[in-house]
Amino acid sequence: MSMISVNEAKQLIADQVHLLEPVTLSLKVASGHVLAADIYANYDIPAFPQSSMDGYAFIFADQKKELNVVGEMAAGTNQVLTIKIGETSRIFTGAPLPDGADTVVMQEKISQVNGKIRVDDEQLKPGSNVRDKGSEIKSGALAMQKGNLLGPAAIGFLAGIGITEVVVFPMPKVGLIVTGNELQQPGTELQFGQVYESNSYSLSAALQQEGITDLRIYQADDDLEILTAVLETTLQNNDVVLLNGGVSVGDYDFVIEASKRCGIEQIFHRVKQKPGKPLFFGTKGNQMIFGLPGNPSSVLSCYYNYVLPALNGLSHKENSIVEIKARLSHDYKKPSGLTHFLKGRYENGYASPLTAQESYRLSSFAQANCLICLNEDQEEFSKGEIVKIMLLPNS
């Protein structure tokens, strides 16, 4: 199969994205998920007329009178207090209004005369400083629609109306297979020909950034039988499988053959891009399988371009990658035939390619806040020319 374009690859992946089956979660662990069902209020919130400040509750028609203080209402009280014409009660923020009262004057706007209270607020109107019953939401009303992302405010709002569980689209379960006989874990002493394994660290961090914590990491030697067995095991437990390394056409690249043995349908292999040309994508039922190159910059470039949008789609979330236009900070040349994704810095409307663009070097990616996307067929780009960039998450 010949190489395909970046846009073709993205569309082929998008065509395979499906929503994961909704699950019920405790509200306490639902942050970052998207609602899979509408939520309706079970109560009026607040459940009673409520003071919005510390002050005095009274009948508005008495605002010109000197009022007798007959008690107080504190937040959380369960006592019932009734005031009559000519009376007022001390009240605190969040407390229920006494029966008969309709207005609250803040404590700084009163004066005391002969042991009584006088209201000194000409701006006061009937109902001032009172939160009406059901003013946040009425019982039976739609509180939040399916499709809403549950961020901090949404979680707090739902807790505030008494919700304890929500039906959401789950985060995908991800299995990561790291291949390569030369790889050693950080902290060990390198022998000749060995390198430290870093891709599982960067991918784990990227997934955690998206709230994906159900990640299983597997190690496979550069051996077809071993890789096939590990891949078979990984497919049993995960919605998405990421294979790292072994996707090229060398003597020790076994991902393509192992995927065939495991019944994975190849959608494409090799994309007209730099870095990450050997990218593989396939499916098995509803599972999505990505074969990522082994070079660290290639891994992250492919993750942000292809894997992350798919993960977001499975959970019904908007793409975490924001694409905007920016001006190039200086001239740039590249060969025709491949889309280039340059590690860059975006500031004040300008995108600057960083040094160390080679796919094996991650130092520049560590400083980047964007990927600069240079068109496949164009060779020369001028300073100030408008190009597309991808803003990296939380950059």
C-alpha cells in the first residue's frame, strides 16, 4: 500500500471512532468526563427563601419604621421564626428568611435607636438581598444536558443540587506495548548499544494530561512470536492499543506481521509526513490499534496528530488540540512531498521553529508549545507567511 496524505490518514481514523458505552460514576470521580444523559433537578434549590448576606430580615412596607428585633436566623437552623408588622430579625448569609419577611437589609445599612433598628438604605427594594426559592433551579427542571463536559464548576453545581451519580462516556482503556531489545529503564547503567526507554514516560504523561489513567504498559522483545503473544494479550483488555517501535520495514520490525496474526485489519501504513512516516493504523472490531514509530519526537508528533483526537472522540470530548493561524518568524525551506510538523514556539502571533528538529531528539519538544504544519507540496516559506499551527495541550 502506498503512502497516504496527512488529511487522508486523519479522516480514515475519524471514520473508525465510535462512542464508548456509557457508565455510571460517582460525582466525586466524574471530573473530565462528558455527560451521556440529561440530568434533572430533584429539588428546588435553594429549597427556601434565603438571605444573601448578613443583616436584618423585615417586611419591606416597614422600611421607614423603627423595628423591634425578635430573634435571629443562622445558616443551617431548623427553627421556624415568624415576624409581624414592626418586627425584624437578625439574619446571616445562607439562612432561611423568617415567615412574613420579604427583604433583607445589610448590617452596614442600619442604625440602632433606643434598642430598635432603623433601615438606612434608600436603594432597597422589595425582595432585596433575598435568594428566592428555586432561583438556582426548580424541581424537575433540566439541570445539565447530555454532552456537557464535567469541569470543576459543573461538578460543584451538580453537587449543590444534590446529585451523587452521573451517567458519562468513559475514558478509553489504553494498552501500550514498547518494543526494542536496546531499551533500558532509566536508573540502570547503560551497556554498549543500549539507550534509555523514554516513550512510555512521555505517552503516560500525555494520557494523564487528558484524564486517562487506565493505562497498561507491556514490554516486548524484537521477536515476532513474543510480540504476537503480547499483542494478543493487550487486545483482550483495552479499547486502544499503542505499539511503540517496530513499524518500519527493517529485519527486526514485526508490528505489521504480528497485527495480521492477531486479526487486526490494516487501515493504512505509512503517511506522507515528517516525522512519523511509518505510522500504522488498524482496527479489530471496535478496538483501535496505532503503530507508532520508535523515535521520541515521532511518537509525540503522531500522538498529537492522530491518537489524541481518536481518544477524545471515544469519550465524546472536543479535540484537545487547537489549530490556529500564525505568521512564520523567519524563512524556512523543506523538500516537497511530505507534510512537516516542526516543533515550535508560538508568541504574539508568530510561530518560530526550534532547533533540534531531528526525530530522535526530544529536547526541543520539551520547549515547544506548538507544532508548525508545513504543507506537503510547498518547499519555500517566507518570513511573515501565514501557516497553520497546532497548540499543544496546557502549553
